[in-house]
Amino acid sequence: MANLKLTNVAKTYGGTVDVLKNIDLDIEQGELIVFVGPSGCGKSTLLRMIAGLESITGGTLEIDGQVVNDVPPAQRGIAMVFQSYALYPHMTVRDNMSFALKLAKKSPEEIDAAVAKASRILQLEPYLDRLPKALSGGQRQRVAIGRSIVREPKVFLFDEPLSNLDAALRVATRIEIAQLKESMPDRTMIYVTHDQVEAMTLATRIVVLANKGIAQVGTPLELYERPENEFVAQFIGSPAMNLLPGEIVETGEETVIRLNSGGMARSAVPTQTADKGLKVNVGVRPEDMVEATGDALFEGVVDYTEALGEVTILYFEKTGDADQFLAKLPGIHNEMRGRTVRMTADPSKVQVFANGKSLYYR
Ligand SMILES: Nc1ncnc2c1ncn2[C@@H]1O[C@H](COP(=O)(O)OP(=O)(O)O)[C@@H](O)[C@H]1O
Ligand SMILES: [Mg+2]
């Protein structure tokens, strides 16, 4: 139960404003899909279309092989948890969790069993007789999740459920959501977030939304290690991937790129996809940079350092109109400020993009 298939799905507001178009996506039962993307790119809109809270203006949404474009929300077998918990303030935790089942005319025994099960999974048993105001933010969010669990939906939708929590609670609740998913392996979940750590740690697959469409779908590691395009390359990972313009000068076992800044980059991108003379952007992650002994991919003066404890971020002096180059080294390295440093990266970690698209996918 609960495969979702989106085919050429589109959303237009008022007949004129395109928000999303050409969305093709297959979601298998039991997956935890995370939608990420810049603010305003349509994450909530897409989730609300799946829930049935927003009309689908083009294409089809299928749940288990049935087109549900015109099926009302309550009949889709979907539960949605919002950023604002929307609990009834005058009702206890137990009553908040029971409410939908009472409306559905379930028997008291069924309701008690469902609430007992959900409160055990969510560790809410000690709080069942409290009012929402006597709970922490994290506990309230768990009640909101509990309210959706009792209905035993096939699909759970979460729209930035942790963004109102402070940092420590966010981490704790994130782990609870991961455990919740493990306790319900056959349920499908779609989770919207702008938090990279949530996306990387929770997702079976991440959908990156940008420019009204899907920029890439893949496992967290696929997106991190082999981004399909420059947008995903710079959106996933923090600080963002460095991009340096250059030209392919050698193909063979490795692809060699002469960078406009004077450096040389070596990439393991397959040779048959790389043409001599092709203008490219080389992408390297700050955390993949190491001090060069041979050819340097980048050479510059360290303008500023940020020691974060386990790592130090080096900010290099800007040259010309290039973006500022960053490197992330293990340990504390404030002594490197003001020094001229030569950096390189392992060829397997060097991405090559032509016209914004990765040569790895050519
Ligand atoms: N009811 C609406 N009418 C017109 N435009 C809307 C409406 N709801 C959202 N939008 C627009 O759709 C775009 C996507 O919004 P949203 O899905 O909330 O983005 P996200 O959740 O990714 O931040 C935004 O540009 C927003 O202004
Ligand atoms: Mg949103």
C-alpha cells in the first residue's frame, strides 16, 4: 500500500502564475522522501497538492495506481503534520489524539487502543492527561504527530515540522522522527525541510526543487557525491561547493583542467565525456581540499579563518570577479591566516560541469 506516482504535475495560481511544472516522481511504499529547495520554490505547494488541500492544475497524482486528483483529502489515506502544531488548547493530550477517531465514530475500545499505541511509540504516556500549554514545544509536536498516527494513514506528510523548535530540541525530535519511521517501515513519508542535516539524515531519497521543477532526485550520498548540476552541487553541503572556471586541456586516465585562476585540476570524470578545449566549471567541496604537494588546484592568501572546534574554515582572498574560495580543514588552524596556501583535491572528488550540467551524467 501507498506508492505515489506524480506525472507531469503542474501548479498555476490564478491561471497565470506558474509555481511548479513537469513534476515527474515515483515514490515507493516505505520511503521517506525529503523535499528541499530555496524558500518559495513550491515545496509546501507540492505537499498540499498531494494532501488534496490544493488543486492540481496539470498532470496526475496516483496513489496505489489510482488517480486521486479529484479525491477529497479525507479519502486519500494521508495525514499531514504542520509546522504550527494546531492542537486544541482546551483538550488534553489524550483528547487531542482521540478527536479525529471520535468524529469517525470509532468505538471507545478502538480509540483507547490506537491512542495507547501512538503514545507508546511517541513516549507520550506520562502526558496524556495534560493540556498542551503544560508541554514543551517538542512534546506538542509529538502530540501533533500522534494525532496523525492514530488514524493509521498510508502516507504521512510533514511540512517543516521542526522549524519552530530550538536547536537542541530539533536534534532530539529529528531522531524521534527517524525512530518513528523505523517503527512503521511500511508507511510512506514525505518531509519538507530547508534544513540540510534533516534532509541528509532522514531521507531515503531527496528531491531538490528549484526553478519550478525537480533539479535532482537521489539518495543523500548521490546528491552529495555526484550532483547532476551546479545548482544541486551548491545547494547540498555547507559551506557550498567551490566552482572555478577553466578549460579541459588533457583527456586520458584523468581529465585535466586548466583553471582561469592559473591552477590545475585533475578529475576522475570519465574521459569519453570530456572534450579537449571544452569550457567547464570545476567543483570542489571545501571539506575535500588538502594542501598540495604537486600541482595546485587553487593557490591564494588566507584572508580569514573560522575555527569551529573540530574543523577550521579558511576564507581565501578574493581575486578578480571569482567567488570567494573556501577550504575546511580538520582541527584548529587560526595560524594559517595571512599565509599563502596551495590546495588540491583527490580526482574522485573533483566535479566537472559544462553549461551547468555534470559531465558525470553525460
Ligand atoms: N494561494 C496562493 N496564490 C498565489 N501564489 C501562491 C499561493 N500560495 C503560494 N503561492 C506562491 O507559490 C510559490 C511557492 O510557495 P510555497 O509552496 O509556499 O514555497 P516553499 O514552501 O517552497 O517556501 C511562492 O512563490 C508563493 O508566493
Ligand atoms: Mg513552505
